[in-house]
Amino acid sequence: MPKDNLYSSVSLGALNLPNRIIMAPLTRSRADADHVPTAIMAEYYAQRASAGLIVAEATMAIEGNSAFGGREPGIYAEAQVAAWQQVTAAVHAKGGQIVLQIWHGGRACHSLLNNGAQPVAPSALPIRNDTTHTPKGKMPYETPRELRDDELPDVVNGFRLAAINAKAAGFDGVEVHGANGYLLDEFLRDGSNQRSGSYGGSIVNRARLLLEVVDATSLVWGADRVGVRISPLNSFNDMLDSDPVALTAYVAEQLDQRKIAYLHLMRGDFFGVQKADVVTPARVGFKGALVGNMGYTPAEAAASVQAGTLAAVAFGHHYVSNPDLVERIQADVALVEPDQSTLYSPGPRGYTDYPTMTVA
Ligand SMILES: Cc1cc2nc3c(=O)[nH]c(=O)nc-3n(C[C@H](O)[C@H](O)[C@H](O)COP(=O)(O)O)c2cc1C
């Protein structure tokens, strides 16, 4: 059976996975108002511990102008570290492994969710034609303040401290969030990065901040416990790049030199605007473990593993509503679709109450 390919062990750097089915990072907004993880988050992640690896949701690396939804978790404060310890212990108790996606929201943040602080970004370009949820209802995105070059060491250091805290919280590694139109991705792509100087212009310059963050977090963890997620084609958050294939090729090659644990590639665009094959340049440039994501069916995932293109596949929306996805794919049972209305709502409904499959 081709799907059997998903059930062999694989190493992502120092992370040894029992299977190749990864839980993709999923923001679910169940932390408290101080960005402290709640007890139901431990239950939720433990329910999904049979995944070869869990990538925990986008988590604020840095306090201040980096929150975009209000109830996303953080990893910059002691109380957050203590609460994450409950999560990692619950996952480990069920034999699972979990890395933390460390993140800065960049221009997708709103001052009303950040004590009045203006959002920051590579350039003073707002997300256009879209609104964001704020305590005062839906509002247009704000024009961000352009970060000065001399502020960027603080950003790198913030990610470094987040990596240290993730270690203290008992994670098995970290994933640097370089995707989906948040700060590091905003630097990568020329639709949002129109800076001059050493962090703007050429691909080499635009990738500099991401690579500095990778180097700083690798010093904390060892590169073999650091993963990186990119989405060179995704136009979500008003993102665009003039040459996503060349960008992918350069980033892949740079990450290959750094011998990171894995490259996590979102291969497409939520809205189908930008189309290209970014899997091939990623595969050519990065010789380590390539993790694919976006729209994979279990059959396609297995075929990509069999072809040697991917080491593993991350599933997103399936993991919202199928806590035992690993077992379900193996048993060939129908997958449950997520309830969209409870994706970001508070409390256990639509979060910890999706049942495991019933075996007849
Ligand atoms: C509810 C929800 C929350 C998400 N949150 C994150 C996140 O925190 N970080 C991230 O990199 N991607 C996030 N994504 C994107 C998913 O990780 C994944 O890339 C996307 O669902 C496509 O994979 P799929 O086709 O298997 O669902 C989110 C997606 C959904 C549906």
C-alpha cells in the first residue's frame, strides 16, 4: 500500500519521528489575555500526540507590537514558560514530540491589541483591502512603522530569548516562522520589503534577517533542532514576490549550509494568485529533510515520500478535527471536516471535543 510510506521512521536532524505525518502549526486562540497557554491547550495537543511531530502554533517570541489576534500564546514571560511546560509534559507523556513555532506578527498586528504600539515591518506598507479583528470590531490594517537597521539586532535577540525559553518549557526544538506574511516573511518578499540598505533590495539582503534568526536560535538549540517554515507563493496578508522560485532556491541553499533539522515548505497560495513550482528549487537547494504542506491528501503525501521528494508531510486543517489522524489514515476511514465557526472561539467546543474514530 503506498500509504505505508508514511508509517516508516524518519530523522529530521536530531528529531527522530516514528512516522511521517506532522501536525502543522495551527493558531487556535485559546491562550488567555496575557498570552499564557491554558489547560485545554495541554489536553488538545496531547490528543494529537500520535503525530510523528507536532508543530505548536505561532507563538509570540517578543512582547509588544507582535500580537495580531489577542489570544495567541507567547513565550517571552515566565508564566508562559510554566504553562507551556504543562503542554510539553502532556505530549511527552503520550509518547509524542513537539516543537514550538516562534513568531513575530509584523504588519499584521494592530495597535489596539498591543497597548497602542504601532505595528512594525520592513517598510511602511500596510496590508491592503482587508480588515483585522480588534477589541473595537473589525478595522483596516494600520500602516506599520519601518524598522531601522539598528533595531534588527533586538528582533534577532528576541527570537534567541524565545528559543531559550522554549528549551526551558520542555519543547523538542523550535520552528522559525518565516511564512504567511508575518515579520520575517515580510522581509523576505519584495512586495512588502522595499528597504534600501543591507536588509532590502537583493534576495541576499531580504533573506538576511531570517538567516540571522536561524543562526541565533541554532546557537541555543543546535541547528539540528531548528526547523524553518516558508511560504514563497502565499498571497495571504497581501503578500507577493516578483521571483518566488529564485527566493526559494536561495533560502533553501542557505538553510542547507546551516544543516537545520528541516525545511517546512508551504507549496501554494491560499488564494491561488501566485502559481509556480517551489518544491523543485527547495528540493534541489536543501539536501536535508524537506517537509511539504498545503493541500496534500494522504495518497499524494505517500507518493511524495516514496518519490524521495519529501521526508514528511504536515497536515493543517485535518488536524483540527481528526486528533487521531495518524490512525485514521492508516485505517482508511473518512476524515472529519473542521467546524469553521469554532476555529478561534474560546473554550473547549470545537477544540478538544473532536472524538477519535470509533472502531466497529
Ligand atoms: C485554523 C488555522 C490556523 C493556522 N495557524 C497557523 C500558524 O499558527 N502558523 C502557520 O505557519 N500556519 C498556520 N496555518 C496554516 C496551516 O499550518 C497550513 O499551512 C494550512 O492549513 C494548509 O495545510 P492543509 O492544506 O493541510 O490544511 C493555519 C491554518 C488554519 C486552518
